[in-house]
Amino acid sequence: MPFVANPPRRAARLAAAVIAAAAATASAAGCTAGSGQSGGTVTVTVTPTVTVSTPVQTPSIPASSPALPTSAVKGRAFDFGSITKVARDGGVDVLAFDRWTVNGMADAALARDGLVLRPHTDSPYSNQNSRTYAIPVRADAAFTYRHCLSADLPVTAESVGLPEMAALRGAERLMLLTLDGQGWVTRGENDPACP
């Protein structure tokens, strides 16, 4: 619809023009050459009409929220292993996590108490399965990359994102995950294996 700055003023001008035209027509009709008679009274009524239309809007129906992924490790407070893949599910990062065993430690103890990660040059872990577990990652999860240059030097640590943790290779790819009550990752730190 074109923009009209002042519709009532425009309608008044239009009404005045119609009245003027009607009066001129009536005057011409009532006075013919040489008749000497005047015509009857002509009344013209003009009602200005302003029409404003707005497009009909169909109410939008919000899409239902996608179902949140569920964790395959709900009930554990910790898990240890490596990330084999990161996928998106319902807008959430989900790890395919390959669980490893800590030599000499029961899995139930690791799941409940976690593990203190220390620099080492040996292989205190083993992979005794070929299964992966789907573990969702909270958006505010914190990840720490720990790196050992040598067993006689301090370990360096820096805060990194999930992509950096998922890209780790070799012995550094093993990590301890801290999980919330729903089995979602809240924190992760890799094992600082020394060369």
C-alpha cells in the first residue's frame, strides 16, 4: 500500500473537487442559452472514505524443541578413554567415547572416584573392548590439554576447546571425563604421557 502522509486532508480535497464539479454541472444544466429559467436545487453529499488494510498474518507455530540426546554412561561420575568421533545431535556435541581400563583399578572405582592423572613414561592403561559410548557434552564444558615434554620437567596445561581435544593423537589422546548426574561431560583433561 503506498504511503499517504495525511489521508483526512486528501479526502477533504477530493470531496471539495467533487462538490465543485457537481456545482458546475448543475449550474450548466440549469442555465441554457436564452431560456431565462434557472434549474432546481441540486444537493450533492460526499462522504470521504479512508480504507486501510493490513496483510493477514498466519500465526507461526513454534517448532517443537529437538529431543536432547541421552548419555550411555548415566550414573557414572567419571569415565576414561579416548574420543573416536564427535557428532551433533539436537544442537549438542556428542562424543563416541572408547573406554579404556586403568591397570589394577576396578571400573566401578574409576566411575565413582575418578583418577589422578600424573606424568608417566609407562603404559598404565589398556583398551579391552571395541565398543564406544555416546556421551553428550554440556555447552559450558571445560577442557584442559596437559603436555609432558620430559618426565623431569613440569607438565604444561592450557584451556582448549572440544575440537582440540578430539584431535589429540598417540598416548595424549587418552582423557578423564567428569560427568554430571545425567552422564553429560562437564570437564575433560587428557593424560600427560611423557615421551
